Amino acid sequence: NAGVMQNPRHLVRRRGQEARLRCSPMKGHSHVYWYRQLPEEGLKFMVYLQKENIIDESGMPKERFSAEFPKEGPSILRIQQVVRGDSAAYFCASSPLAAGNTIYFGEGSWLTVV
Amino acid sequence: DAKTTQPNSMESNEEEPVHLPCNHSTISGTDYIHWYRQLPSQGPEYVIHGLTSNVNNRMASLAIAEDRKSSTLILHRATLRDAAVYYCILRPAGGGADGLTFGKGTHLIIQP
């Protein structure tokens, strides 16, 4: 049973480019969460999605960041016009629809903006 | 905004038990206590969770105070591979967006 899959694992972008991070939840999970971890800091919640719905985006920066979880395919975290401060590890997690509120994390995507 | 308080760091010797404390004095009746750990350059890993009773699994034990305002994660015999940051968080029974905030956790150092 594959875990939460994230890709790419490492991504380098120049300032002003776009970054797209993908997350495939565990089989049977329909809830997806995105977190950001800046160097030497803790995990910061960004957004919580269910299929085709954004449930809570209270942790998302107001500009340049967006997330989606379409009916088919992985969840996408999109960062437009990246800046150096966006360099961080981005973690995706998923949880099942019913029972259980444990969330399971992927290995992360490391974004470096040069 | 984390609702839990943990020591910044702890140190222990290999093959000895480790007790990691967590205070959560504002816990509500429906909050589960969850523990995760994060090894360097990896994603957080679920360790254990509980509501009122003490819990055991293959990774660790969780001791919950009778008033539920504190809990302790117990690693019975620490190995070097247990060196990680340990996070204690509160999750409401219904899951959802609440209780998804991680604090800074406890950085556990294991000495050989």
C-alpha cells in the first residue's frame, strides 16, 4: 500500500518562474493537506482540501499561491512568480474520509529559488 | 498557535528509555493527543495517538494524565535512529482543519 507520493522531490526555480508541486494521497484517502517548512523552522499549515473543494486555506499566502485537488489526478500546489523566500520544504499529507483523524505525510518537495 | 507545550530539546543515551513530555492544559473533551516525529530531511511520521487511556504500539507508549492536561511519549529503548524532532498535537475527534498546527517540537538527541 503506497504512502503519500510527492513529486518532484527537489525543484530549482529562478526568481519569477512558476513552481508546481504534486501530491498523490494514500489509496482511499480523500483529504489532502499542504504544509510548508522553512529552514530551521517548524511545520506551518497552508491548506486543507477534499476532492474539488478547498476546505481551509487560512495558512496560504494571499498572493501567488494556489492549491487544487481535482476529481481525477493528484493535488497540485502552485506557486507563481517565485521569490527567494519561497525556498522551503513543502509537505503533503492525507487522511481517510471516514473515521480516524491521523494524517500521513509524504517525503516532501524541496524548492530552491535561485 | 500550537495548543501544546514541549521542551525545546532533550538528550538521552542509546538503549535507555526516553520520556518526552507534553503539556496541553487547554485540551477539550473531544481532542485526541497525537504524536509525530520528523527525522532529518524527511516528512513527519505518525507515532501514536490516544484519548484517555494509555496506549502502546510497536513504536512507543503514550501515557496520558488523568486530567488529560499532559501526556508523555515513552520510547522504551532508544536507538540512534530515534534521534528526531517529536511533535505533540491535539486533533479533534472529527478531524478536519482544526488541530493541524505543529509547534516547534522537542529535538531528541541520542548519545551512543
